[in-house]
Amino acid sequence: MKKMWGGRFSKKTDLLTDDFNSSISFDQRLYKQDITGSIAHARMLGKQNIIDPNEAELIIKTLETILIDIEAGNVEFSVSMEDIHMNVEAILTERIGDVGKKLHTGRSRNDQVATDMRLYVKEIADDCKSLIRNLILTLLDLADDHTNTIMPGYTHLQRAQPITFAHHLMAYVEMFKRDMIRMTQVKAMADTLPLGSGALATTTYPLDRSAVAAELDFAFVSLNSLDGVSDRDFCLDFLEAASVLMMHLSRFSEEIILWCSSEFNFITLDDAFSTGSSIMPQKKNPDIAELVRGKTGRVYGNLMGLLTTMKGIPLAYNKDMQEDKEPVFDTYDTIKICLITFAKMIKTLTVNKKTMKKAAAGGFSNATDAADWLVKHGIAFRDAHEIIGKLVFFALEQQKSLDELTLDEYRSISPVFDESIFSAIDLNVCVNQRNIIGGPAEEQVRKAIALNHQWLVQN
Ligand code: ARG
């Protein structure tokens, strides 16, 4: 096929170079954004009498049918037409002849591709946001069932203080809420129309850029044409938001992997979301969580890749920037499948309440509460800390938990103890006395669940 830019060339492009240069294999994903952008551009050209309004109408109608044909799978793209932009234009011209050649008036592929990418990123940011919302709803549902399910809370992966499974899940709800906010910000960062920037210095035609922005639903029009064509910050913003999201999913995955080991045995994953071993018949592996954790690396890689691509590029457009697409596409595909599968895995897991409670009781997670009891009975906190430290040492020697020690044993460490220490170190009491905003008490977690449902309606 004859190149659209072939005029000043006397030789054909080398075949391998054609392949190397071409982006159609991946940027065909932008067909909808490309055609929508072209329709808005054509309509504006007609209205401004830059091209004949009837010809603009013909271009628009034909672009609409091309969109339908691509969606139906009836269009074959060509590598020698390089990218989605020139492929669509070539098909248009094939269908309506010379009129098709007028579409590119006052436009460059440089402002065209920037526009397409912004439309695309706005769309996927919305989609990611709704997938995160769905995961949050799954977590809120599960938390709702477990506001009384005692588990040990950890620091340094050592049992620290008793909390509930609901309280632990709600920590992730907070993280995913921030991820939703980040996706909203990504969309806002992409919400500026670069079309009209031309190749780099706008154009001499009287384009109505605001009309195009209104039709394409952009909030702003770019104020500098060089930046218009060479800004890919919005792609980086998406990759950064995706990286933080994956970091959260990966931490959660790591906990799930630990929790379903025999050593913890806090949860059991549904058979539909686990896999077996080809050699060890007893195995049931948390592959989904491991893959989510593993895929975090490739999303970080995509961010680092594009940051590195962008860092040395002089203004304005350079072909390096064609490398913005695959990291964005791959990241979107990755976080999409991770979010969907992860939510399903969470929805179907079983909680082994007894083991969780036993772990909370066995790990002296109520020791702080025992110290607090002493403080309430007149002992200074530092002294109370020392006394309970001795008590724990004693209990360890006896291989008992704090609630298994007798009152006499307590008194052998400090005469201040009386019978009421036992209710003070009851795990349910320990949890429910932490009854301030942000705490694990059932009342607080129930309030947090309700507040988050409200938040989801507003965001
Ligand atoms: N496929 C190109 C890209 O994605 C489109 C812009 C090409 N512009 C150019 N002057 N070669 O960046």
C-alpha cells in the first residue's frame, strides 16, 4: 500500500523496518477513541467551513460505519499503514475517495494520538474505579459477618493485640478507597484536549478547539501546543495509581498465602480458587494470590519503563512516545483480571474462626490489657509493664496462656491482682474496650462499615 507520507521518498520502506516502526498490532485497541476523535474533528471542520459541511457529513457517516465494521470484526488492518490512525484514514479514503483525504486537515498524528490516549485513559480509569468499588463491597460484606471473629493483630509478624477479622479486612477497605480516589485523579489529569496542537505549533486554520472539547467531553483545552503533543504524564499517573493498587493487592495476597498455610490455618480458600500439584497429591495451593503478588512486578516494571522512556525526550513529539501504549494496555489488562479474580477468591473463602481465636489467646495478645488493668489499680504503667513481662515469662515456663493461670499464680507475681483480672483479659472484652474511632470494637467497625457504604455512594 502507498504510504500516506510517501511523497518525498524514492524508495520503499524496508520490510523489517515497516514491522519495527508499526504499532497497529497493539494500538488497534484505540480504534473507538480514534474514530470518535476524528468524528468530532470532522464536525468542527465542517462547522468552521474549513471543509465543505456536506463533505464533513459524508466523512462522519462513513467513520460511523467503519466503527460498526471494526466492532463486527469485518476490518483487516495493515502493517504498512503503520498505526490505527493511518489505517482508519486509509479505510475512509478507500470508501469515499478523495473526500476522505480532507479529514486530516489542521491535524497531525501527534495531537491525534495524544487525544486518543487521553480518551482511553479516562475510560479505563473509570473502569478500574468500578472494579475497585466491587472489591470494596465484597470486603464490606465479609467484614459484616466477622465483627465478632477474634484474631490476633500482628506487629513484626508477632502476635500483638487481639482484633477482629472484620477490623483487619477494613484496613484494606481504606487502602482501596485511596486507590479509587487515585483513579479519579488519573481521570482528571487526562481531562485536557490536546487536539489542535497540530504537529507541535498548532495550525493556521481557524479550528474551534472548545467545540471539539465539548463534543469529546474534555474539561479543558491544552494551553501550550508543545506540551499538548508531548505530555504523557497522565499515562504515568495511571501507571503510578496502578502500581500502588497492586502493592495493596500484593500485601493482601501475602497475608492470604500465610493464612491458608497449615502453620496459620486461619482461612480455607474455595477449591474453585486454588490449584493442585502435579506430583504431591495432598497439595492445595493459593496460586491466585501468588499470581497477583507476582504480577505486581510487571506493573511496577511498566511504570519504570515509561518513566525511563520519557526522561530524555526533547520537545516536542518523538517516536519514543509510541512506547507509551503497551505498558498502559498491559497494566490495565493486568489490574483488571487481578481485581476480578481477587474479589471472587475473597467472596468464597471460609474463615476458621476457632483457629484464629486460639492464636489470639495463645500469643499473649491480651498482655497489654493485663498491664492496663494494673494501671487502673494504681500501678504506674512502666511498673505494670514489668510485672506483666514477668507474668508472661512465668506463663511461658508453665506452657499456659494468661487466662489459664490461677489467681494464686497471678498473686505470686503481684499481690495487687484480684478475680476481676480474668474478665479484663477476656479477648472479647479486650477488643470491645477499644471503642474509639478507628478501633476494633464491634460498635466502631459497624459504624465504619456504614460510613464506607455511604462513601461509596458519594464517590
Ligand atoms: N503511532 C504513533 C504513536 O503512537 C502515532 C504518532 C506518530 N507521529 C509521527 N510523527 N510519527 O506515537
